[in-house]
Amino acid sequence: MNEFSELIRSRLYDTPTEHENMSAPMYITAFTDGSAKPNPGMGGFGYVLYVDGSQIIGRGAYIAGRTDVTNNEAEYRAIIAALQHSKIIRAQHRRPENVSLIVYLDSELVVKQVSGEYATNKESLVIMRDRVRKLLEGDWARLEHVLRHRNKLANDLANAAVDRQCEVALNTSIEPTISDVAPKRKHARK
């Protein structure tokens, strides 16, 4: 198990441990987005999961230690994080085959690269694209393009992670707000 998987299982991710009926079908909807400021520059990503249309889990992460992150790389990182988190939720279900996932993102380019409709030329993106394809195996999940205005919450999490240079979480109170999970990191001196 890699470090990121451990991180998902750790304190940062509030994975539901009980579902009302753990053998009934479970539907997960994810919205993902990446951000690079400038492009390339400092990067971050965000995702929001809706479990059965009601439970909201939202996370944003800052890609630390790099100032050459592209927006497409950040988009892929968001998808991978949402898929990994969804796989953990799926594994906890009594009948994982009854769990399905739709991942919405506003990068039509990435959707078409994953589907094979567009070529992926940059080696680092090929690696991430292949990771996404592997996580999608088994027909339990699919990617779909969505217009930017329908992806606002994931976009806000990605931008907040970059702006604050830390991990952020969605507060699931009546009015969703973004809060810091980790303190703001300072830039390393050159």
C-alpha cells in the first residue's frame, strides 16, 4: 500500500463506516478539479463525494514542494484521489458490486485522454492517465465532463488548497464552508 493510500485511511478522510443498508445499492457521485497558479506553478486539487445523494465528503490538497505543476496534472491528481477514496467506501460495503460511481470534472481534455479519444503525450500525464484507467477497471465507475459552473465546490477546494498552501476540508454544516485541516505552509527559502 502506498503512502497516499495510507493517508486516505488515516485521520484526514472521514470515510463512512456504516451505510443504512450495507447490502443495498450505493451511489457515489464525485466532482473533481485541479488548479495551478500560474499554469505551470503551485498546484492543488479538490474533490467532493456525495454518497447516496446526501452525505458530503470534501477534500482539497496542496501539492507541496513543487512550483511546476500543470493544471492537467492537478486534474489527474484530483480524479485519482476521488477514485481511491471511493474505492475505500466501496470496500466497506457488504456487497461492493452494488456500489457505483460517476466522477464529474470540467476538463474535457482529461476525460477524452482517459477514454482514449485524445492522445496523452507528456510522460507524467501518461502515468497518471494509466493509474486512472486502472482505478476505473471493472465497470463500477465512469468519468463524465461537466460544465465549470456545475463544478464550483471542487474548484473552490482546489483553489483554497493552493491559496492557503495546505490541505482543506469541506465543513458539512448547513452552509458549506472551507476550513483548514493543516496549518498554512511557508515557502522554503532558496
